[in-house]
Amino acid sequence: MDNGGGSSEAAAQPLEWKFSQVFGERTAGEEVQEVDIISAIEFDKSGDHLATGDRGGRVVLFERTDTRDNGGQRRDLEMMDYSMSRHPEFRYKTEFQSHEPEFDYLKSLEIEEKINKIRWCQSANSALYLLSTNDKTIKLWKVQEKKVKKVFDWNVHPEKAAGNGPIFGSHVSAIPKSYMANGGCGERNFGCASNDSSFPPGGVSSLRLPVVTSQETNLVAGCRRIYAHAHDYHINSISNNSDGETFISADDLRINLWNLEISNQSFNIVDVKPANMEDLTEVITSAEFHPTHCNMLAYSSSKGSIRLIDMRQSALCDTHSKLFEEQEAPGTRSFFTEIIASISDIKFARNGRHILSRDYMTLKLWDINMDSGPVATFQVHEHLRPKLCDLYENDSIFDKFECCLSGDGGRVATGSYSNLFRVFGCSEGSAESTTLEASKNPMRRQVQTPSRPSRPLGSLSGVVRRVKGADNSALDANGNAFDFSMKLLHLAWHPSENSIACAASNSLYMYYA
């Protein structure tokens, strides 16, 4: 299956992933502050900028640097199979405080500053725009370079000043105690009216007009819109529309449609809240707009289903146009069935033909033209099935892992425990299944394992390595014990290259192939 542009032959060859960069790397024994843990990652459409959000409500921006050496010809060279000699490189650009902790006095509820999602908007006039959200409030941010004005050619040197008060701008200038620059008496309060026309001994030979110049540029982040008071429950998703004018926000029971220019009004387009909350059987877990059709969007539920809706059908989309769900195998139902079936994330492929979904155990790829079942299923946590009771006890079973697709749709990726992440090939005939570790040596724990197991996982031998705080009865495909405190929940694939950014606690790791 070719998912939009990548050849089957190329996709059949497993990629060799290499370490590129790390930001915020921990030193041995360093304790990680809760507010520094990364909670969101997103590339912009060009792939030249990357944004991360953390639990402390901050947004950090990175920009790509290796593209500048090749100028505007870079994409043309790539089309000619030009081999880049340098791997993708990013550098820190800026950061700003997006959200602050709040308190809802009506509900006696603390609202965390944690960034749940970040989405890039269309840039304009060399300015970057992005949406960020915590549990309740969405904000539109504009990041642009501004020239800093400085004043030169003072009549009196600021460093010789004694503190009579600011003259202009950020420079504090003062005059010798007895006299001011205009000849007035310095003994009086600064700015006071005076008819005293005394001058310094010898008079003033000449006066220079200070010159205002713009020499430095600073990046400034400004909040342009605040979209608040529209969700009773925690916001789990935001998604930009392809029309460039609207976006959606989703919580457990509702999806709202916003116009980017209007912050005091939104339209409720999906409402799954029953008249009696005791009748509630499922909640919305993720929602995303179709990448090219502005009237279509998909949302997933805690029961493992995905609904595709068309906003042209009605103002309130109570009915779906298509329902994607996998039928439960007879005799397999257990206490954990619904919990592990809950979808934590969905992503459209770039061409809009396929939807990737992540539940606790698997990755599933769906064709929007075929609602009978997924076209591919990739086992991620099947080896943890015997440990579901323990995972339920320590709440790990409720961890929400994200997923992503490559720009050509030929590969998919998702995270796991022990700071591992998995990359699968989904093109026709591909058996690629790669396990990588978020470290400077990503292939350290690598072994080729079948994404659709053709033999028992127990037959894969490996050296058992004890991990502090982990139970060795839960092993990965290499025979290594899982550390459930080290979970790789967030990752993003570069829109046009084989480059992945992933978050391991407070560290941002980047890889390329």
C-alpha cells in the first residue's frame, strides 16, 4: 500500500536512524522539575520551525539552521535526489509564557498551566502564528522580530550621569549635580518648571541633537486572541482548518468551531452529552480536521471508534457520515477491553486518504473509503497484555500516547515505555518494524521485530537487563525490563523529511534517517 507519494521499493528498505540533536539533556542524577516536562510537540507546515510546550505553561520555539546554506534551491535539489551532506539542525529561537495557573472560583477547581496542544497557523509578514491551549483556555500567539530603538550622541555621557532621571528610551542619563543639559539648575526636582537661566561656567559651546537608530532586533511574542469560557470539560484537542480561517477545539463531550478573528463566540458542532449523565458510555478523546477538505473532520472516542463528519450536513453534526471501528473478537472480552480500546490520538495522512489511530496496545491505519476495518494493525504493547492488572493498579494503562505519520505516508511512529519509540513501514510489502531509544544512541536497543507477529514474542531471545524500579516480568522485545516511569508520550514527524522529534521527560531528542 502506497500512502501518497512514497515508492513501495524505497519504503521496503528499513531506515537507519541516527542521532541529530538534544535540547535540555539531563545530567546523571539530575532531578527533573515537574514544570519542565514537555507536554506537546509540533512542526510547522514547512518543517523549518518546531514548537514545544511544557507543564509549566511555556512554549519554546526552535528554528532550522542547515537550510540557509543552500538557499532557495534546497527543495529543487531534493527533487533531483540531491544528497544533503549535513543532517537537519535546529537551534533555540525563543520562548514565552503561554499560560499561567488559574483558579475557577465557581467550581472550586484549579486550572493547570500545562500546555495540552500546540498548532501552527499560517504565517504572514514574516511573523509566526500559533495556537496553544491548556485545559480550559486557547490562545493565539504572534511571534515576530522587532527592531530595538537606541539613542546615541547624548550631550552628556550616561555612564557619567549621577541619576537625575531618565532622558529617553531605556538609557538613563544624568547631568553633573549643579547643572542640567538645558542649562537649568540641577538642584531642583527633575522636570520642575523654572525661570532660572543660569548656565555652567564658560557657557555651552554647542548642543548636539540625540540620534535615534535601530540596530538590534528582538523576538517578541504577543497574545493576539484569547478563546475562553467555551468548555466545561478539559480540552484534549485543537486543530486548524485548511481554509486558514477557522479551527476546532474538543473536550470530553463537545467540539466547538471557532473563527480565528472572533474570540468571544464559537459554534458547538458536536455534542455527545446525554440528557442524563448516568447514561454516558463514551467520551471524545481526540479530534482533527481533514488536511484538504475544510468541511470534514474526524474524532475518536473512548470506545475505540472513529467518526468522520461532514459539516455541510447540518449545523449540529449529531450524525456521522462514516464510522470506523474494529469488531471485537468473540470470547476476548475482559475487564480491560474498553480501557485498552480507548483511542488516545488520531492523525490524518498528509493526502487525507488515511487516518492513523493509537490505542493502548496498537497503532491502526484506516482508509477513509473503507469502514469495514483497519487496513493495517501494528502491535506496540502486545507483550504487556499479561501485565494489564499491574498497569491498571499504577494507572499506566491510562497513559495517552501520541502517533504520527511521515510526510509521504509510508511510515508511522509512536512512543512506548523506557523512553522507547517504534517506527513501522506501512507501504505494501513492507515489514519494517524498528524500536529506538530516546538517547544519543537510538539503535542501542534495536532489534527487528514483526509488527504483525508471526511467531510468539517469547521466542525472541535477548539479554535481560535489570532496570531500577521496574518489574522484570514486563520485558520489551529485546528482553529488557520496562521502566513505566519513563514514558515517551509525545513525538512529531517532519512534514517533508525523515526526521523525528520526540520528548523524553524534559529533553527534546531529534533523529534523522
